Amino acid sequence: MAKKQYPCDSFPHLIHGADYNPEQWMAQKDIWDADMELMGKANCNEMTLGIFAWSAIEPREGEYDCSFLDEIIEKIGSNGGKVILSTPSGARPRWLAEKYPQVLRVDAQGRREHIRGRHNHCFTSPVYREKVHSINRLLAQRYGNHPAVIAWHVSNEYSGQCRCPLCVAAFQNYLREKFHDDIGELNQAYWTSFWSHTYDSFEQIEPPGELTETGIHGLNLDWNRFVTRQTVSFIENEIAPLREYSSLPVTVNMMYEFTELDYHKVAEVIDFASWDCYPEWHNGDNAVIAQRAGFWHDLYRSLKKKPFLLMESTPSLVNWKPYNKPKAPGLDVLSSIQAIAHGSDSVQYFQWRKSRGSSEKLHGAVVGHDGTGDTRVFRSVQTTGSILKKIDEIAGSYVDAEVALIFDWENMWVLEDCQGFSNVDKKYMETCYAYHRIFWERGINCDIVSPHGDLSGYKLVIAPMLYLTDEATARNLENYVQRGGTLYGTYMMGTVDGNDLCYLGGVPGAGLKNVFGLQVEEMDNLYPEERRHASLGGVSYPLEDYCETVKLLGAKAIAHYTDGYYRDTPAVTECTFGRGKAIYQACRDSGGLKEQILADLLEKLDIVSTVDTREALPHGVTAHSRTDGQHTYVFAENYLETEAPAVRLHRPMENLLTGQIEDHCKLTAYGFSIYKSL
């Protein structure tokens, strides 16, 4: 029986809270007392403090004042609440930027930025690192063992790049290390003889940018890797004093559809994952929006293979999108429960109380400018908190997935940089969503994993558009199939190596021709209005964008093209390799083909839905499960504004919200049910 794992061992419960900024209200402390009362009414048990409080804690260099934190942490604790305490490096105070301008970033045109906004500090700057280390040490010494504090939230939504002389030198040193101080090795890896752009020394190398080299794809890839590496190094600098004076777990809040950082690398230095979820509800089909949010929930859960925290969400609306629409009644609660269904141990909001001024004064909050609990939004938050109390036993349980989908930031970077195929949109993210949606619609748990991650526990692994396949990835996939796994790869697999150099000897490279039993000969890039077709079992399926022609080297065709100059050639293949199988889909289908192939695979592999179905659930309906090794918890969810057909369970279960024993559930508009095995 697997042991429960909690993000915060000192608080083994579902967390319900918000970002709280009491420093904005120090001149009106009666609001603090009102907040304590409202937090209880909202069924909140946690607040995240200090994210942007640096100027309140250190108003002048070396002069610290933690009195407001002392007071507010004591108030929250005495009212039965807990605190996740943030380090304030996400927005440095004005005095720091004015006295030490070198802490500010240099942009892609070589200009030193001013103090504007936030998140424009240099991660390489020794001054900034020292100042952050100092204030973090103070916080760790003062609050690292406080009974109300349960975790550290390091900075806020890391992002951005700097091209100052310090960062350029650090990048050059990174490349020296990677290429063994051999500029010839770098030139070979970057293929710089093209256009006669050979480097004579590492000192000549500049980061790619608006005024510098952008045509060397290996350089572009390594710059993106360096940005992640330097960010992770800065995170480690932040964490060091916390580890020295405190045993509390550490997290950073990651973001929705964020492509600048490789979060697989970030996850290596934190204790649990957390993220900020802000999909555009009601901007199209809510079922599609829900599935895409679910993809990211699954990814952040998979980073540490244990429950994560939903660190931020809006209880109503945001203020920074083109159109800022509130969540409809019902969907506000459902979208919170969605996080729990996918493996979160929290629902947290930005923000607790609306700011009175500045850029986020109209961003949604639990408590509005009226300052009361007499609003629809507040009552919805109350409802969510009440539900979390009822299902608190789910905390620490995990998601047991038999299917994994490989998602890789580095692969995304090189595909976006690639000049070939379609230069309008490679659709990598869209393709990953499309494969994930198949399992979401069937109520099948799916992990989202790194190409270098452990694949041994999965019956089925999906690898969409894995254009960049380095040697480590290739061996990982090969070993997975060799030992009995089923791998589903697609067009573009194994085109370039870890330096973004094309493989010689045929695609897929790095030995994957043997795994899939084929070689790709050519790709037809279709115009947007063009369609080709493939036949599977006598049924014709439309294809779009990409159709590869392949030569069989041991694989057998399971679907064929029916038009184009490649008519009657293989469109989808299957190859036995070792004890496993490798499926290769050489084309992008615009509906039905991959769904049918995967439906057949799911049946053969005995991968079943969380609920009693072998088919896709009604549109807009999904199901997920968690387990503590003894009990299974089933979530059935309806993301449409109309009632859904009844969903049958595999067996009678206890409805945790009503106490009734049921073998099926009826889902109202934006409705959900939560069950526990008997």
C-alpha cells in the first residue's frame, strides 16, 4: 500500500486560502480584524503572505521591520489558520534599483531597463543575489520554525531574460563547460560553417537577440537552456538560507501555458510543485478549456509524482486578458474542484482582498471593495471551502495513471525555431492537447512526463511530434519498448539530436528506426485547406497538415493513405520490438483516426476508465480518480451549462457530499460528484 504524501507534512489537510497582502492596509488595521472574521466565514484555513512585501520589510537598506508580519502571522495562527510564507524577490524595492542599477536587466537591444513593473531583475547579478539571500535568511531565522508557517513560497512566477555583461559572460562560461573549452567542438555542434559564421573564441559569442545572431539553431537552443539554468541557479540561491534555518518544504509557483522555462529542471530543486491556473473560461467550448487546464494540472502533478498545490486561481475574473469575463455561477466551484480531481491538495486564490489602487485593483478577489461577505463570489468561495472540509480525507492521496504523454520544453523551443514544415504554426502544443483529450474524454488518468523520466510504470506512452530526440531520450524509449511497453510515436520523431543537428542515416534517428521498424522518406506539408485521407478497417479518416511517406523495415501497416501521390502506402504502422510494441502515426488526422487506434490499444492493454464506460463520455463530461492505496476516490465532472446524461460507476460507492451509496450519478449544469470506494 502506497503511503500518503502531503505537500506540507506539518498540515496534512486540503488547503483553502489566498494570496493576502496586509501590508497594503497597515494604515487601516481594522481591515485586518475584519479579514480574520471573513476568512473563517469563507472556510479558509491558509493565507500566502509576503510575495510583494520587500519594501515593507526592508524600507531602507539594512533596516528591517518585521512587525507587520509578526502581527499578521499571529492573528492568522490564533484564528486557526496556517501561512505559506513567500520570499519577496519578485519585486525589488525602489531603493535597491536606484542604488544598484546593475540589478536591472538589459534587454535584447542592449538597453538597461528602469525600475518599471516587476520581474526585471538580473538573475546573475551578485548584488541582487546577496540582497535576496540576506532577506531570505532573516525570514528563515524568524519564521522558519513558527507553528503557523507550513511552507516556503519562493519568489513569484519566475520569468524573463537578461543580456547584461554579467549574463553574457555567464552564458559564455556555460558553453565553455558544455563544449569542454573547445571552440571547434562548439562550431561542429552548431554547424557554424553555414553562412561562414564560425566562432574563433568563446568571447565572440553573444546571446541571440534582435541585433545579434539568430540563425544558429543550436545557439538559440542553448540560450534557452541557459536561461532555465540561470533561473534555477537563482532559485537555489534563494532556497539556501531557507534550508539552513528551516525544515519546511519549498515551492515556486509555475504558470499556465508558460514556455520560457523548462519546468522539468525547476522541479528538481523544489519539494513540491505549485502553479497559477488562469484559463479563459467561456471563451469558446468550456469542455475544451477544461481539458487544456486539466493537461497542465496533470503536468504539474507529474513533475514530482505527488500532490501539488493550486497556488493561484481567480474566484471570479482577472484584469489582464483582452476580455475579462467572470466565471459563471457553478463553474467557479467546479473549476476549483477540478484541481483536486487532478491531484491538487489545495484551492487558493489571487487575491484575498482587492487592492484599492494600481494595476490589479480590478482583479478578482474573495473580498471585493465593498469589504463584506455578502456577494455571490464570496458565497461561492464559502461553498468550495465547505466541500473541501467534507472531502479532507482525500488529502495526500495520489493519482495512479497507466498512461503517460511526453511533453518537452526543449522540443517546443526547437520546433518553434525550425525553418521547415509549416512556418506558420507547427502546432506542437495543440497536438499534445489533442492526444491528452482522448484520455480526458474517456475518464482515464494521464501523466504528463519528461522524455528523460521513468516510463517503466506505464502500460502506454504517447510521444507526439518528438522532433528533438537526444540519445538519452532514444535509449529511454527503446528500453521502455524492449521491456514490454507500448509506445505511440508520431511524424517528426527523431529528426534532430540534442544540439538541433539533423540525424544522418535516416529518420527516426538515434536507433529508433529499429524500434519503430521503418524509415521516413519524405513529408508532404499540406496547405491549410488541403486534406488527404487514410483508411483504417474500411473507414476513411481526413488528414491535415502533415503526411509522411515511410519505408517499412520490419513494421506492418495498420492504416494506409487513400489519396495523394503516396496512395496505398502506410499511414500508421505497428512494430514488435523486444517484449513491447511501437506504433507510428505518420500523419496528422483532423478527426477520428488516432481516437480509433488508441481505443483499440486501450482495450488490448486493459486500460479502463475511472467510470463504467469503454467509450468516450458525453461531451463535456469527464472523470478522474485518486487513491490512498486503500480507498479509491472518483470525481465525475460536467463542464457544460446543461445537464449531462447519467454516468455509471464500476460499483456502488459512497457519495462524499451526500453520504448516499450510489452506482451512478446525474450531473447538473457545471455539476460534479465525488465518491469513495466502500
